[in-house]
Amino acid sequence: MTRFVSLYYEVFGKVQGVWFRKYTKDKANELKLVGYVKNTERGTVSGIAQGERERIEIFKKWLQYEGSPSSRIDKTTLQEEEIEKVEFHGFEIKH
């Protein structure tokens, strides 16, 4: 049975007003991940991504080192756990 990973992430730096959420959604869709991304009140971007471990690993590197073209990533916090099944349908931008 395939086990999945649930990743909680928060990205610090210049990540609001630079299309970070749109690019995050596009990357998650490309990797067939589910979950969400949102802006926080403290100027970060956070969310949950769920899917196969190999795809989550690619997503983590993207969140840490790439991001949207105009972003500046200073720090990314990541917490993950194994889950039996994904809990979302698709990947969305929350407001």
C-alpha cells in the first residue's frame, strides 16, 4: 500500500506580492500534489501539501530554493508526517 506524506510549510522572505502562491499552486499541480497555499498576516506564505514522498521531496526543494521568479526566500520551515491517504481534492489558493 502506498503511504503518503503530509507536509506543512511556511516560507519567509519576500514572498507576498510576487505571485508566490500562484507559482506554488502550479508547481503542486505539476507534481500531482494536493493541499493549499495562503498568505499569512505576518508576511509569510504557508500551507499543506500532500502526496507521494518523491514528489514532496521535489516540492520541498522548490519551496526552499526556487519559488516564484521575483521572490526572495530567506527561510523555509517544514514539518511532515506519514499519512494513509490524502485529505484534499486538488491544490488551491486560500484567501
